[in-house]
Amino acid sequence: MSRPHSEDEPREFLTPEQFVFTPPIDIYETDEGLVLYADLPGVSVGSLELQVQDNKLTLLGKVEPQIPEGALPLHKEYEVGNFLRSFILSGEIVHSEIEAKLANGVLRIFLPKAPKAEPRRIQVNTG
Amino acid sequence: MPIFRWEQSWNPLRDLEREVDRLIQGVEFTVQGIRMPRQYPAVNIFELEHEFLITAELPGMQVQDLELTIANGVLTLKGHRDSPVVDNQDIPEERFRRRERTFGEWQRSISIPDRISDEHLSAEFNDGVLKIHLPKLEEELPRQIPVSSGE
């Protein structure tokens, strides 16, 4: 373990609001719709905001400080911050039926596609 | 990676410096000049009055898939993260529109100070964040030394 060499690091480290990260995501397509996964470590159900406006889906995950106040950082490899990312939804997504689930710091969003209309035969009459 | 900040930045140069630092820290330069990915998971280590605290971000991990062992002053974290499956089958590659998350087995060993009490180690895993508490040995805690006058 190495001690931090910079004097002002601890203070900075204790304010997670400063950082906003773009979380890594996976998106795959099924017959029924799209499934989106996002890694949001430290985000709980209560601190996650999901919003659909027009055709834009925005996710904002707020992360609470992971450590008690007054802790002295000895070694630092990652920063803690909030997560923000937005997506443009295609027109076939049914906004009202979007489902989301958060477990162990991973968000899963299901974006259902509107069922395709059955092909309909159009009768053509002669004039 | 941070894309912007919530508040008005008061020192943009410092932000830039830190960003560059972070990028450089992300790779390890070996003697041959081959760039190796850094160890997973990244950990932060803190010292508190009565304990040391190690934190690591492990999103998507299940508690039962995490293994912590301690031997000869080395703490080993081990686990695996499985990629999502549908009906017990992997999702075919062509179905993915975007793939940024990583999966697989990982292991990391951390040397810990010998002034900790092995028996009282504890760990918690919440919302994909692992916290390992390493209590300090009693002898290490500050002690009051009574001073008596020579009279």
C-alpha cells in the first residue's frame, strides 16, 4: 500500500458528485424487443432515475459515498461518481411498456417492440 | 470516463491533468513495452481509526460467486461474472447491437499490512460494491499513557 503523495487528494476523493461516468452497456435484440444492460455499481433502486422523453431514454444513477467520512485514502485505483447515459429509441419501441430491473449494480431494461401488423390482403377491384 | 461535471469546474487544467493520469494509470508498461490491461477489479484502500477498508466495484457479481481468502498476509479476491443467458443459452453474437461490458473469471491478490486482526475480517456486498473490513490489531490502537508526577 502506498501513501498518496498529493496533499489535497483526500478532500477531492470524498466528493463523488464531481464525477459523472458513462456506464458500459450491452444491447441485444430479441424478437420481442431490445434488452439493455448497464453496469452501475453503487446505484440502488432509490437513487436511479429513468426517464423517457420524446424518443430519448435517459438513465441517471446517483452514487452515495462508499466510505465513511474521515477515512484516509491509502491507495486509489478508481473514482466514484454518478452515471449518466442516454439513448435514442427507435419508433417501434412501445414507451409505455418499458420494464427495468436493478440487481447487484446492473440495470436491465426491456424495450418492447410494437407487434408487427399482420399482412392484410387488399382486394383490388376492376374499374 | 467522466464526460462532464455537474458543477461549474473551478480548475479545468487540474481536471485535464487528472483525466490524463487516469488514462495512463489504466495501462501498465512492462519492460518490453507491451501494454497490459490493469488488474481487475480496481480497488481503493482506506485507513480508518479502527480498521482498513478495501472497496471494489463488481457490478453483476453474485455473492455466492465471490471468494475471499487470506493467507500469509495476502488477501485474494476471486470470482466470475457470467454473461447473460436466455433460456440457458448464450445470446448469439449477431443479436448484439452493442457490447461494452466484460465477463469471465478474475482473481486479484492484495498484500495487506500485518497489523490487522485476521479473525475479525468481514465483507459486505451491496449494489455491486464490495467492502472488506480489516480490523486493526488491538495493540495498534492508540493508547493513553498515564503520567504521574514524581512526588
